[in-house]
Amino acid sequence: MDNLTNIGFVKELLARHNFNFSKGLGQNFLINPSVCPRIAEMGNAKKGFGVIEVGTGIGVLTSELAKRADKVVAIEIDQRLMPILSETLSEYDNIKIINEDIMNIDLHKLINDEFEGMNVAVCANLPYYITSPVIMYFLESGAGIDSITVMVQKEAADRICAQVGTRKSGAITTAVNYYGDASLLFNVSRGSFMPAPNVDSAVIRIDIKKKYQLNADDEKFFFTVVKSAFSQRRKTIANSLCSMMNINKQTVYSVLSDMGLNENMRIEQFDMETLIDFSKKLKEYQ
């Protein structure tokens, strides 16, 4: 079905199914016909790949993924969309729709059951309110995913793709960089959606790579340091860790001194390698 971005058709389709947009689910459906083909092309939807989609809407991106990938498994939480998707995606035999919350899905089982012998990519137009939890859910899963290509709020995209160690960086920047490389692909104006949100969006891609070798205990401690320090990012790292992790301030000063770093440094001034080294040394002092 090629008219899923035609406003008149979409309105008629939704009215026929008595569908109303849910603010609670952050529903904004794409009506710009150029966006979803670009996401699919740039998001590893191709032969040899299975694709996990989160949030189908009426199936605009789903259909573009199915045209290119070997198989698409779309996770959609809104049961009201099931009869609509049965209509809009009826011509495709390589799509499976699962009516469930993505956070309740066993990704390892899903990939083993649905994508045997395939590489796996994630493509999604994510509701703004679940952007970080969903991205981290995929990254932390260790489920053998090659890439994550998602549309998010422009502000979130800028933060996720920022360089670690700059003022734009945050906890999500550091976490994403730990698991892979993030890049901003293209911007999407608010007028590309129905209903139009109050902000612009951007499509980002995270290529998942194992760049840092930390054991499980060191990794857990590293992320605790990152979250604690960024929760009070305007304080020095010594003050924020003292407050959030109950670490003796003098201990932090000792680690910073051993590394030749200023005791007044804030978390946003650490590049990735320095932050990992700092975390390792700090854990040794515990």
C-alpha cells in the first residue's frame, strides 16, 4: 500500500477504524513520503538482514523495511493499531507484528526464533518519552544487534551524537559511546508528522562495536560513576561522587592527582578513555 503518507487517506483510514491519537503513547505518525525510505536505506534494511521495528504507527516505515530486508518483526504496544496494520501491511509476507511493550521482550529469544542466519538491525520512529530507555535496552542486551537507527527529538539526537568530553555530552552520550559509534544522519522537520509535535526530530544511527574491555564488575561501577556524576554535572566530580556515591572526597582527589588531573574537573570535561581509566583507578581505591 503506497498511499500511507497521503493525509486524506490516512485520515479516512483512522476514522474508519475509530482511531484517535494517544498523547500518553507519544503517537506522531509520519506523513512525509521521503523520510521512511531514507531511514530504511540508511538503517541496514537489506538482504541478509532481519529488522526489529519499535512502534509501527500505521506501517509507513514497516512497509519500507519489508521491501528491503529479509524479515521485519515490528513491536507495537497499541492494540488498537492491530486491525489497521492487518489492512495496510497485508501485501507483505515477511512481516511479523507483536502486540507488546518492547521493554517486556526477551531480545535474545526473539532474535533466535525469528532471525536465524541473519544479521539484525533496529529501525524505529521512537516516541520521545522512551528514547533513552529503549536505546539502552538494546545496547545493554548483548543480543547481537549490528546497528540501531532511530528517529528521536533533535535535542536528544544532538546529545547522543555529541563528543564525550564536551558540554553537549551527557550520561546517554557516554553510554552510547561505550557500546558503539553514533552519527546524526539527517534532520526531520515537525511538519513531517501528523499530528505535528512541538519540536523537530533527527535520525541517528548507532553502529554497535565492542570498543572497551571491562569486566562485569568494572562495567557496573563505571556506569554508576557516569550516572552519579552527570546527575550533578555542574559540580566538580569530587563533589558529585561524594554526594551521590558517598565516596570520600579525598579519595577522588588522590585518583585525580595520580592521573595528573585538576581536582576541580567536572564530568563533562573527561573524554571517554580518561573517564574509563578514572573509574578503574577509583574502584581500586574502594
